[in-house]
Amino acid sequence: MRRPTRTLPHGGRVGHTNGVLREGTVTAPSKRLLALVCATIVLACAEPLSPTDVAGTYALERVAGESLPTVLFVTDNWRIHVFAETLRFTPDGRGRIVTVRELESFVGWPSLGPNRGENGLGFTIVDGRLEVAFDCPPSGNCTPPPDLVMRPTTEGLRADAATAARTPLLYVRVP
């Protein structure tokens, strides 16, 4: 039995085509084809990050949207200002942080700095992000890692999680 067709005011016809596509007819892609296309795009765009990809030197440019020098973090006794900071990552998952900071006392102690500090670090890559752990001396009272959780950006690295620090921390890659 043939299904009826209707003619619309603009002259187009609506109705069954008996399996034949007519000019101007659009059909939705199958779910399988759509899933295949999406999987191909995701796999092509999601190249895994490696330590070699992030190896290099990065300079701190902004803390919580503010240019340096600025307040990095505040404790009950101190306000810590950062003047400069660089992170250097090596392809073996190690690196160094070099920083210039000043400690401003809230409790009458003399302010310290600006002073240069340097420390080793290790990093791993987990789900496309860098997890950074600063080296802790055997007698140190250090927080458990990671100390920074960073993601690559077009200009360098962005830390949205940093122990005690205001975030985000934006680091630019140094050529």
C-alpha cells in the first residue's frame, strides 16, 4: 500500500519515498558512524603528554591574576611575597625550583628577604597533567605531595592547585 503524500504551500512534498532519497533529502548519520567519528577525533587530538614534552624552563608570570611581585600566600604569622620564580623540568622526571621571596612578619619578628631559595623536585604525568612534588629533607615537616598540579597551556603551564598558594599560578615557557 502506498502512503499518501502532501504538497506543502511552497511546492515541496512530504511523504514516504519508498526507500529512495530524493534531491534535498537529509538523513541523520547512524549512531555507529557518529561514535566512530567522535572516537577518531578524540584519539587524534589527545596525544599523551610525556616528560620530554614539558622538559624546559618556565618563569612565574602571574599569581591569582596579579603580576609579580605579589603575595603568594599568607599564614598565621607571615605574608609571603614572590618576586621571581622559575621551574626547570628535565626529561627524567626531575627538576629544580628557584625562587626569590620575602617573608613579612605579622607577629613582630624581623622580615626576611627578599631571599633566593632553590630546591629539587620530582614530577609525574597523570591524566595529562603534571603532579609536582618538592624534595623534602629527612627532618622536614613537609606536606604530602603533590605540591603543584599543573596543565599545559599554549604559553606554558598553569597550576590550579598549589599547596597554600593563591591560584592560578601561570608560568610561561622560557625559550
